Amino acid sequence: MVPDQWLTLIAVVDDATKQVLYAELTEGGESSVAVLTALRAVLTTWGLPMSLYTDRAHWAAHTPVAGGAADRTKLTQVGG
């Protein structure tokens, strides 16, 4: 059976405590809007984190070659 709708889980987890700080199912996939909405919710609720770890998605790091190093000279939606 094929589902009528596919959803993507956008989640932010505190690495130190394993506490889920944000979670939402979204229809749009892992879009910049969905991820930045999650980031904004975490920042306004919990404050500025000491570090932010990502899966190197396009919104967080510009990686011109798959598996290669991030190009830190190109800014993303959240900075460098």
C-alpha cells in the first residue's frame, strides 16, 4: 500500500541531554522554510545555543562537491 501523503519530520534535539526541543511533521520536505522555522522556534524558546550541529544540508553549509569540504566563503541562509 502506498501512502496518499508523505511527511518529513523536522526535529531539533539537544545533543547533551537528548531532549527534543522542537519537532514537526511537514508536507514540504526538508525545505529551508521548514528548517528555519524550527531554528527560530528553538532560539525564541530556549535561547542561543553554544553550538549548532547540522547534517550539512544546503541551508547550513555550502558544499560544492558531495562528500567534500564545505566552502566557508559562501554564505547560507544562517550565515557562513
